[in-house]
Amino acid sequence: MRIWIFLIAFFSFSALAEEDIDCDKAWTTLEINQCMYKELVGAEKVLDKYLVKSLERYLEDDVSLASIKKVKKLGSIIEKSTAARFMTHGATGLSEQR
């Protein structure tokens, strides 16, 4: 039974994801999330462009190349841990006070 609910929900959200949304008028959580995702994808493309240019520029400098790759890897780790923390926060409904 659970698998059917999951499949129905998955395909429903997939169908909604295909809609063209006016992000200036996004109102629901789903619409806002889709708009934020589009913005994220655009930002990642820009960052990837700069990463490629940086790697090309410092091709002969092993120390700089290693540093760029290390920072990229650390950035990915931070991004994943932040997403996991956000998902845990959203799932539990608890706020963290630090």
C-alpha cells in the first residue's frame, strides 16, 4: 500500500514539475521550491563556469590546482550537510538554538 502512495505522489509531483511557473507570483511551497531550484541550477552553472576557468588558468600551478579542488570538495560537503540538517529540521519541526 505504501508503495502505491509513494508512486502516486512521485508522479503527481513530477507532473507538476513540468509546469511553467511564474516565479514572480509563486505562492505555494511547491511553486516557491521549484523557483528556488531553478535559481540554484542557474547559480551552479555560473559557478561551474568559473571553476573551469580557474582550473584552466592555474593548469601549470599544482599548489593552486590542489587548493581549488580541495575547496570545491569542501564546498560540496558543506552543501550536503546543510541540506541534510535542513531536511532533519523540517522533518522533526524542531528549531535549533545556538
